[in-house]
Amino acid sequence: MALRQIEYEGVIITAAAFEVAGTERFLVTLSIARASGDGKQCYAELFDPPSHDGLCIEEALESAIAFGRTIVDGDIAGDGVADL
């Protein structure tokens, strides 16, 4: 498993990629989280980023992070982080 995490617009975007056994194809997951002001609680939501065949692991992670940014920016209809 590979993992990439960034802070963007006050939230933490985390992408993880898992290789499908020996295929060099990756399943990618995405979570977007907001920590409470006291740092003791974290509110997160999982999202299903689009998958693209033929991407290496780094490209898959970067694609998921870019998708997360579009969600945070409010550019994906029906998805958002306002309730975090």
C-alpha cells in the first residue's frame, strides 16, 4: 500500500493505493478529514475517486489527490466537505 497526504484549505486529504495482486493495477481510496479545534477529534468522509487504467502508483495517488482538491473546492456536484 502507498499513501499520500496533504493539507489543503483547512482539511487533510489522504489517498491510498492498493495493488491488485500482481497486476500492476491499483485501487485508490480517498478520505477528507477536518480536525476539531482541540485536536482530539477528527471528522472524515470517504470518497470514491475515478479509477484510470494504466497509471503507475504515483500517478494514481496524484490523481486521487487532485480529485480531493476538486471536492474541497466544491466543483463536484453532490460531493462536499461542508458537513465535516
